[in-house]
Amino acid sequence: MRRISSRRRRRGSAGFLGLWCVLLALPLLAQGGGEEELAEEPAALEEPSREVVVVAIRSPIHPVSAEILDGAVREAESRQAAALVVELDTPGGLVTSMREMVKTVLGARVPVVVYVAPSGAQAASAGFFILMAADVAAMAPGTNAGAAAAVGAAGEDIEGTMGEKVEQDARAQIRSLAKRHGRNLELAEAAVTDARAYDAEQALEEGLIDLVAPSLAALLQELDGRPVREPGGEEVALRTAGAVIERIEPTAFQRFRGMLAKPDIALLLLSLGSLGLMIELYNPGAIFPGVVGAICLIVGFYALSVLPINAAGLALLGLAVVFFVAEIKVTSYGLLTLAGVVCLVLGATMLFEDADPALRVSLEVIAAAAVSTVAVVLFLMFQVLRAHRTRVRTGSEGMVSERGRAWSDLRPSGKVFVHGELWDAESEVPIVKGEPVEVVAVEGMLLRVRPVAAAEPTGPEGGVAPAGG
């Protein structure tokens, strides 16, 4: 009986101890559970930050434009932005650069919105293809897009098999882009085949673009909730309302290269460089024209490396420079200058082989380059002629026509005092000592002189004989 009682007492003590431990642990468990709930609650309420990356492309389409767009896409992807908005205003440009930009847009891992803005902007020619490649195509009121027909280097239609080949390639590409995003195939193709252009309202009504927005803020409001298709094929809704706008600006070097990548600037640099070298050749040692000319030529050749040049046009420009330099050295009565002007105009017209009008030299710049070049050449010719007509004042030839006095009788030889020095001299007629003389020729150290009929007073340069002579 005692054993049983002791066992019961030990069991009761153990149960009471266990109950006491449980009671002590309950507040700690409750506290820990509360911390978990508090920790999870902010995570559940926290909303991911939304950013919209914006980049502006307001220039002809060239390699620098493609580089700016590629950098903006990479930045938007690294930020995991809600969308990338490309503010586009371009008259067109290089087909090769356009294709690179289309591939960049199609391969982006963030939704790309191409927004033709501000009012008055355009997305013509190559820009129309970029607009059609966007996940969302938008335009501001008062803008236009289209006119993407292929033309020749001088703006003419491309005839024959080559024209058909170029047109079919462009038609296939624009149809593929329009079909990918469910846009109006017929109107998109008409922009290529018939060079049709559309204003913002017409493009929206006909299903060529997705929306019209007067400003960037209005565009982001319209985009909010709009479904777009991700590269994997899944549709997601854009969340752009109230998003933080992060603008991507091109670097200073990109802006500089973009400025150079214009046909007018390239031609002006080549013209200035050529004129600088011509002036340096005419006046060796001037340094400044040669240095400036060399810098302009180097920068101009860099601009040509960005633009699609025609070798024949570049050769004609070089031939024009050769003719202008030859005109200064050779008497051609202006024929070489005329030939140089013809080569300059033809070369400037043919210099860039791209069919897009945005990549051709304007007639005003060609006329300005031709007129300024001709003016410089005529000025140099005038300086050359004036130098030939000016009497030589140095060396032995500079002694001709100098006056002095006979130091002794010349019958026919003797000495004369000319230009502050005594010279051996000969005269065809006798000359009396002290009579004024004039130098007619120089033969080594011998002067041939003649008497001056009406002697004028001569100063020190005329050779007044020293006293007692």
C-alpha cells in the first residue's frame, strides 16, 4: 500500500511539473506567433515599386539611334520596369539600323510602347516599321505616320527586278509586324506599297495603332490595365498609373555622334577640311588653316563611316579638290574651276546611297558648299596673280630698277654706288662720275646700268655718295 501511494505521489508531482512548464511556455509561444504575424503583415501589404523608363529618339534612324534604343531597353530590363516608352519623331533613315531597332523591340523582356510625340512629330519611312513593332503603338494628336515606300537615291521609283525585290521584302516585314500585334494589315501594307500616310485619329480609327494620347501622363493613364503579350506568350496587364518616370538621356558622345550622322554636316565638314588644306598649300606655314582643315576632314570621314556612302560620290569630291588646287598652280582660264564645281555638285548629290530622303544632302547645303569653295578658289587665284605682278624686292632680282650714282667714270666699266654699296658696273653708253644711274640687270656681282636722264633727289636708299667721293 505504501509503495502504491508513493508512486502516485511521484506521478502527481510529475504531472504538476509538466502542467507548470506548459503554462510558462504559452506566453512565449503567443509572443512568437504575434511576431510572425506582424512580420508577415507588412510583406502582404507591401506593393512593388513601379517605374516607367522613357527615352526620346528625335533624329533620323542611324546606328546611334539603334545604340540609344538598345541601351534604354537594357536599362528598363535591369530595373524591371513596368514599361519602356519610346518617344519617336523621325523622318526615316537607314534600313539596316531600322532592322536592328525592330529586333531590339521584339526581343525586349519589358513591354515597349512607341509614342509618336509631341504634336507635329512623325514616324515616317523607317520610323513606321519601329512603330508597328511596338507592343503598344500610340500617337499624339497632330502627328502622322506612314509613307514607307522604297525610293531610289535621288527620290525616284526603283524600277525592274530590284524595285520588286525591295518592295516585296518591305511588304513581308510590315505584314509580319502588323499581324504579330493584331493591327490593320491592309493599311500597314499600303504605307509601303502606295506610300500612304495617316494622321493619329485615322490610324486609331482604322486599327493601325492602339491609342491616341495628348501627353505622356495621359498615355500612362491609358496604358494602365492594358494587356500586352510577354515574350513567353503570356498576357500581362500593364501597371503604369502613378508610376515613377525615369528618363534615359543619351551620353554627350552619343549626342555628338548623332549630330555628325547627318549628311549635311558631313558634307560641310569635308568642304571645310578641303578648303583649309587648300589655303595651307597656297600659304605654307600658316598652320591654322591646315590644322583646322585636317581636324574637319578626320571628323568628316568619321561621319562618313556612320552613313552609307557611295564610292563614286566620294571620288568625285576628291577630284573636285584636285581641280581646285590645280587651278591655283596652272593657268586654265577658269576651266579647272568649272570642272571642280561640276564634280563637287555631282559628288554631293551622289555621296549617300541610301534611298531615304532623310539621308540625302539638301540642295541648299550643296549650293552653299559650291559657292563658298568657288569664292575661296577665286580669292587664292587673285592672290597668286597679284604676287606674280608685284616687283621682286629681295635678292639679285630686287636690284633691278634701283637707282644710284656713278662712283667713277664708266667707259664702259667702272663703279657705282647703289643701295648703300659699291658695285662693279658696266654701261653701254659713257657715264660721267656723279651722274645718276639705274640698274637694268644683274649678272653675278656685276651690275648693268644706264644713265637717268632726269635725275631725282635720292635718299639713303637711292645711294647718295659719301662726302669726298
